[in-house]
Amino acid sequence: MRRSLGRLTAAAVAIAIGTAFLATTLIAGNVMTRTGYDAVTATYADADIVVAGDVTEEQLEEVRALPDVQAADVLAPIGIEIRKGGTSRWQLMLPTADDPRLSSLVVEDGAAPTGTGEIALPPATAEAFGVKVGDHVQVRWTTSEPADTPSSDATASTEPSEEVWRTVDDDVVVTGIATDPASAWSQSGGAGLVTTDDLLRWSDAGSVTELASDTLVAARPGVSAEALRDAVGPVVPDAEALTRDEAAAESIAAFSDGGNVLVTIVLGFAAVALLVAALVIANTFQVLVAQRTRTLALLRCVGAGKGQLRRSVLVEAAILGAVASVAGLVLGLVLGQGALFVLSNLDLGVPLPSTIEVTLPVVLLPLLVGTVVTVLASLVPAREATRVSPIAALRPADAPAMGARGGRVRFALSLLLTVGGVGVMLLATVLSSTGRADPTLLLGIGALAGGLSFVGVLVGAVFWVPKVVSFVGRALARTGTSARLAAANTVRNPRRTAATSAALLIGATLVAMMSTGAASARVSLAQELDEHYPVDLMVDGTVQGDGASLPGDVTEAVAGVTGVDTVLEMRVAPVLLGDDWVMVVAPVDGSARAVLRDPETADGLDDGTLLLPKFLAEQATDETIPVTAYATPWDDSEPAPGGSDVPLRTAPTDLGGIYALATLPTLERLAPQAPVAMLWVSLDPGADAALVLQDVRAALPDTPAEVSSAGAERASNELVINTLLAIVVGLLGVAVVIALIGVANTLSLSVLERRRESATLRAIGLSRRQLRLMLAIEGMLIAGVGAVLGAGLGLLYGWAGAVITFGEIGDVILVIPWTDLALLLVVALAAGLLASVLPGRAAARTSPVAALAVD
């Protein structure tokens, strides 16, 4: 090891690269899981467990009385109207919490409300009203009270009649500005704080548990979340007690239709990391031991036994693997923390932790993989070197010939692994898209099959990579002597060419795969959200009652809100299809395409056709069937006038939501008196959907209509997606760096190995400039071919991975990231140039006599 310190150092760098990538990927997986979980549970603050379901006041007090409970409060967000002068805004408010751990809001300016008539506002609302701490605003709320109707007989007592609603304005003081550091309520434009008494008074509720969506519980010091969950569970039999991570897993599973896509992604990256680390380490150490075949043969000549040589190589590999793995682990931790630091300083719109989480698997797995794989990688070349006779081993090693028994076996194994692996991987993608198997199981099968196919590609690389390089090299041979020599060198030693290209092939495939998978995931998930939330915002007036229309000034009021692009008035009629009720809507003027997130969902809409949403896909037959509209939803006793048994075609569509779409003439045939009871609204690109939702509600303070924003809900889900893909981008950056270092290391080993050849060329007249140019062209040629081949493989694996990972959510759109692939090719050529030029300059500066004397 002392005599081969230079070569071993180069091999140690490659081993450290593999273990660093594995450690970095595991760290990224931890960050991805933690960040994704924190994003979907930000509203739970720092609660240890979450109780989802109905909890009574008595049960809440019993929970608070448990010895393991430090504090328990309900999460009860309600919307109230806040006014200042002529400006009003619908604002989400939360009750103040007894324990700061149970509040997702932080009052940095002023103080939290402690008494009646006090309020803390979010910064955006305070800025919109132009108020600061100490100023006053008005809260408008409604309350019900019995209306007494006097009798006609003056002597008779009054009789109670129905309740009446009365609007009340309260003057409150702003005691603080409540910030939302975890962006828990960003989709609602922030949230404010009030006391529980005011919250009950303004909501007209009897107890705070009536308003609760969840109950948050904090544990006493030393009590684990699991122990607290087990203690609270029996007290709330009608609810479910969950730890924060369990609640996050359920939320993500609900978003992905039952599958935890976040865990699936992390497992996918871990599988990729294990495979790539093994391939990089194995490839480099095989090159190293193959370079020492002559040395091993000389030891055989002077009396060393085969067992001694094998043991010496294994001990050497174990020492090298352990030392390099420790260095790689440290490097991985530094890279992970550095990447996290850079991402934390970028405006990604997602909360990221400040430090990495170093778990036992993060430490042990890279050390174990680095050492074991290095030892295993040394077995094959050591066995090859000791199987042949010492005299034969002193001759240069040739590539395996197809006609030889070993070559035929190698080729058959390569073909079997490649074709079989690709076949199984494609089968997994088909099963994933149909949803007929467990997605996590399919991910494991797909990753294993993809890994085996890639191993098959590398095993057979010695047969086809030199031929591809030779084909490209012949086109460059006409440009000069240096290019002709470079092209000849690439095919003179097929083993070396294949080994050098394999290093870049691994890196290029990895980068292309991640880039393709991330691009396909982003486009596919955006498409799925467009289908799930077809319209940015809706104003629903059907809550007024049967046959009621929206007031005429509502459309103008909504259109005047900043951020609103297009407003369509929709006529609405309830229709019964089979056993399912559906609200049929039709635009009064204009086309529904103007407001749909995905206009293609309205393809096929014409007179006489009813486009059905996804949940009614089974009713879509493309055949003419009789359709009946009714005057009242969920009441089939009263058909709408003129709307009985109208023959219509029902067509399937990707339209999300719960509304069927028709043209105005079609709806008039069904229900001629259908009212304008709904508005469909599209927002300006870049508009804050949550703020627009608030402003629309504020613009309609006295209108009996429900305003809902699918755009705000969509933005909330996009926050989770962007969190995941932000981590993917960071991981991709680390992968690029690792790939470049691996390529430079392998090419440098190749150039250093050929110092005697370079000296011979110098001795017969090749100039230093021509030598440097020859090595540069050779490096760029091998690197370019490896990058192109790796990009093709990366596209295949990236598409397959995207389909397996996200197929459970919906249809996956396969994307080719042209910009990323072009950048990959440029970077690969630059890496080949730098990796060969730097050692080439050293070889050119060495005199031919001195270089020829080097062993």
C-alpha cells in the first residue's frame, strides 16, 4: 500500500465519492421526510400528538388532567369579517393557546390577546388596513335571537316566533402582529389570534369544542409521543389519537389517494444511492487491481501463493474501504449540511431545517457499504490475476473475445440482465399505472430490476462501448494527427475504454434519471392538480335555497377584486343520474374554457352533450340516455318544468370537482328556469389565491353565498410538492458534483497509467502540444459518448421511476428535459477535457527518458 500510495489515493477518492453520495442521499431523505411532514403538519405547531375527531368539553378536561399531559388545546380556526373605515376583509382567526408549543403563530410585535376586545392580526392584514399595535379595528359578526310577535289581543301574552339574525359591530384593539414562521396558514392569507371568549361570542357557538377541527396535546418533559398517544387514546373513544408523524403520513396518503408518496420517493433515492455507490466503488477498484496485475504476477514468480495474494488484496481492500468510507461519510455530512445551508438561504417558499439529522443508518450504512463493496469488488480482479500463470500475466491483458468461453458467458450474462431487468421494470410501470399492486412493493421491484439492467449494461460495456467510441472517433480522425491517435487509442485497449466510459456512464445516467424524473413529476402533478381543482374560485349561491339567483351586483363586485381575471355567470340545475345527484352548470355568456385550469377538459362539449366529472365516470356511456332535472337537489319528487326525460349524451372527461358541464341551450332544455346561482372565476397568473379569496369574501359581506377557492387549496398542495422537488434539486446538484469528480478521477487514472506510452510517442517525434491535444480529444471523446449513452439510459429509468412513484396519484406525463440534458453533455465534455489535460500536461513536461524509466 505504501508503494502504491498514489494509485490507492485515487481509488480512495472514488470510494469516498460513493459513500459520500450514499450518506448525502440518506441525509436528504431525512430532510425530505422531515420537511414534507412539517409542511403538512405546520398547523399543529409543536404538539406531540393530534386528536382527530369529535372531543367533548368533558373529554378535553380529562385529557388535561392526565399526568403525562403538559397542555391541551383545540385547533378551532374560524373566519370573521374585520373592517377599518371603508375597507373590510374576511380573516381567519385562532384562539390563543395556553402553551406556546400549541400555537403555530408567534407574536413578535406587541403581545397576544389576553382579554375581551383584543385581537392580534397577521402582517398582511395589518398592512392592508394601515394599522399598528394600539390601533382599533371593527369586527362584524351576526347573532341569532328570538323575535317576539305581539298578539292582536292586547291582553294576550306575546308568543315566541322564529329566530332573527342581527348584525353586530365590535370595536377591538390590536394588541400584536402575529407572524406565521412555518407558513401554516399561508393558503388562507395568514391567521390572527383572539381570546377563546371572543371566539365563542363571534361564532355564536356554545363551546370551543364545537368549532374544533383537531385537538393538540403537548407532553410533559420525558414523556414520548407514543406513550402520550397511548394514554390519551382511551379518553377520547370517538376520536383518533395520532403522533405528528402519523398525522402527516395520513395527510400525505390522503393527498396521494392512499399511498404515502413521500416515503416512496425517499425509498427510491435510497435504492438509487446504494446501487450507484456499489457500481462506482466496484468499477474503480477493479481498475486499480487490474493495473496491478503485473505486480501480482511478479510476486507469483518469486514464490507467493495464490491464497497469499488473494488474502493480501482482500486485507488491502478492507483497509482502503474502511479509511475511505470514513472520509466519504465526513464528506457526505459536510455536503449535506452545505446543501441545506444553501437551500435555506434561497427563497424556495418552504420551511427547511437549519441542521441535518444524523441518524444511526446515516453513519453505519455508508461505512458498511463502502467497506463491503470494496472488498467484494477486489475479489474478481484478484481471482483473475491469480488464476493465470505468472508468465502469461506479465503480458498485457486483452479484452474478452466473443469467441472465447469467458466472452460468451459474459455476453450472455449481460444480455440476460439487461433484457430481463428492463422487461420487469416496464411490467412494474404498467402495474403501477393501473393501480393493481402495492406502490411500495412495485418501487422495490422496479428499482431492483432497473439496477440489474444497468449492471447488465456495465458488464457488457466492454463489447459495445469501444465500438461506439470507435465509430464516433473515425469521424474525428480526419481533423489531424492528434485526433487520429486519440481515436486509435480509444479502441486499442477496450477494457480501459470501457472502464473509463463506465464511470461517466454511471454519473450521466444518474443525473439524467433524476432530472427526467423530477421534470416529469412536476408536470404530472401540476396536471393532476389542474384536473382535481378545475376552477380557481367559485361563488356558490345555491346555499340560498331552491331556485334563488345571485344578486345582480355580485358579478361586478367579484370582477373588481384585484387578482381576478375572468368571471363567468353559471346557471345551475340539479340532475339525478342513476343513484348519484350532480349539479349541471352552463355559462350564461362565454366559454367555460376561459376559466378552466385545463381547457382540454372541456373537449367534446357541444349541444346535447353532458360532460361528467370523474366521480361519475361509470355513468358516462357516450350514448343518448334520458336525463331529468329537478327543482330541488336531493328531492326527486318534483321535476323541473319542461325538464323530464331530455335525451342527452353523457361523455367522460377529466373535469374534477362535483359539477357536470353543459352548453346553455342544453341546460335550457333541461331546466328553462334554472337560475344564475354560481360564479366560476379564474385568477391572474401569479395572484395570491388566498388573498384573493379574502378580498372576494370582503367584497360580498352581505351576500348569502359560499365562496370557496380551489386555487388556495391547490397552492397548499403545491407547497408540499415544491418542498419535495426542492430537495430533489439539491440532491441533483450533489449528484452532478459527485459525477464530475468520479469522471475526473477515472480518466486521470487512465492517463497516469499510460505515461510510458505517452513518453514513447514523445520519443518518436510527437510534440508536447500534440500530446496534450491527443489526450484532451481522447478524454472528451470517451466522456461525450458516455454522456450521450447515459442520457438515453437516464431518460428510460427516469420515466419508469416517475410512472412507478407517481402512477398511484394519476396519469404521468413523460417529459424530456432538453436544457438539463444539453447542460449535462457540456459539463461531461468539460470534465473529460479537464480530467485528461491536467495529467497530460504533467506527462508532457516529463522527459521521455524519465517517463520510460517509470514502472
